[in-house]
Amino acid sequence: MRIITTLDQCGASDYAVLLGTLARWAASVERLRITAITGDLDAETRALLQAQVHEFRHFDDFQVARDFAPFLPHLGHPIGKFAKLFFTLEHLQDADDADTVLFLDPDTYVQRPLNELERFASNEILLFGYQFQNIHHAFRPNARLAVADAFDVPGPWRASYFYELNTGVILGTVRAFKDAIGPFREFVLQSEYLRSAERLLNNHWHDQDCFRYYLRKTLPLNIGTLGLEHVFTTTHGAAHCLYFDPVRSRYVTAWGVVPYVVHMAGGSINRIPWKHEWMRPPQPSKQSSPSRETSILKRLLDLSPLDIIRIARRFIRRILF
């Protein structure tokens, strides 16, 4: 199994945690090879990671960096984030097509044996972690998707609004990765978005946005999803369905499942108070109970937009009737 991650200095601390979990849960994997494709890392960080990584490669060593160089001033994201799958694709060009590849973002956390997860790898379908649907949230319009809408006309691809894939955890054979990501790379290089990026300064996309756009435009049949029991992604409130079990030292879903991989995506790792195994769910505060005014304010802040509408309706009825 080839485990590949792209990162720069800001992702190094999360990657060190990931490597610690791999040391435990990848021990039974045959022909394991861990590769880090990185930007500039300081000497201390590299020394910290060196003992657990089989191979380091730098972004500048890849043709990908040169292909996207003309667009870098307008992308709004570092090249390692925007083109992480393309770096991985180029890295795998000379690999055995039958090898299993597992791409992991630095902010992932492995907690079950990877030799079991490897059994789900396919030659025909490249599998991605599922993400709770967030694109057309009623109270959170997605400006980036609005830009994608401008490039297309309504069609059957809108059906994909009902689900999302996340590019932070990907499983398949090398052949499946090449077959799925090769066309995606060409699509992005030729896309209307990339040609328009300079004019869309408030709608900078990264790889995730481009991948969603690609799915909606092409509806590829060689891309599929892993189940929530395989990969749990904590974006958009999904973290509330997850808790840390101090007895088993693992994250567990509200319905009692221990996922193979937990992905703290979208910056959610910074909003989870019980981050990783050395922390625990927050304990009840020993301070005095809050004042009545504070409690009322907290309840008001916790109201959903639907709750506010219901309260407003009741208030209007009382006035009118």
C-alpha cells in the first residue's frame, strides 16, 4: 500500500499526529510505503517526520507546479492545496498499477487496521470519503457554486446536490487513481473557471471546489464513495455526531461505529475541543451557574432560523388575534 499526503509547514503538526496513528494501524499492511509531497519545511519539522516517512518529494520537482504556475497569482490557495491530487497522480506514473494507493490529508486520523480498509480498494472505481451535504444550505449560500452555475445550464448534474465527496481521503488501486484523476487534471487545466480566476477574486476555489464542479459537469462513472463506517468527515456540524471514547481511545459515531479514518476537514479540527487522543470531552464547569440574563442570551444564540420564524409567527398571532 502506498500512503501519500501533500502538505506544507502549516500542516506538519497534524501530519505528525497522522503518522503516529499510521505507526499503530498500518503495521500489518504489506509493502507499506509512506510518501510526503511537501512545500518548504524547516529543518526541525523535517527531522521530526523523517523517521516515519519513507520518501519526501518537493512540489518544485513536479511538472504540475510548472503547469499551474501561470495561474498561481489568482488561485487564492497554495499550489499544494489546489493541485494535491495532480501531484499524487504524477508521483504514481511509474508505480505498479496493481498497487493500492491511499491518499490522506494531513488532518486525518487513522484508528482501525488499514489492511482491513485496503480490501475495499478497486481497479475500476476510485473511492472518496462522503461528506455531509452542504452546498445549498438554506441559510448559507455557496458563492463558489454560484460561479459554477454561471458556467453551465441546468441539467441532470444538479442531482449531485444531494451528496458531496471530499478529496481528503481517497482509496483505490494505482490504475483506478490514474483513470479517475487524469481526466480531472485535464478538465481543470482547460476549465472556464481557471481561465476566469483572475476576475473571480472573491470566489477562489481549491481542489475540493474544482472536483465538485468536475463531478457536476461530467458525471464520471469511475468515482464512488466510501461509507461513513470507513471515513467520517467532520465538516458542517457532523462533528456533533462524533465523540471521543476514552476507554477505547478512539472516535465513535453517535450510532456506535468506529470509523477507519476520521477526517477533521474544513478547519473543523480547530473547533473540536477534544482533539486527538490526549484530550477528552470537556468536563462540566465548576464555576457558579450563569445568571438568568446569560442563560437567556445563550438560548437566543442557539436558536435556528426556523425557530426564529416560528417565534415570530406566534408573536404576530398574539398581536393580531
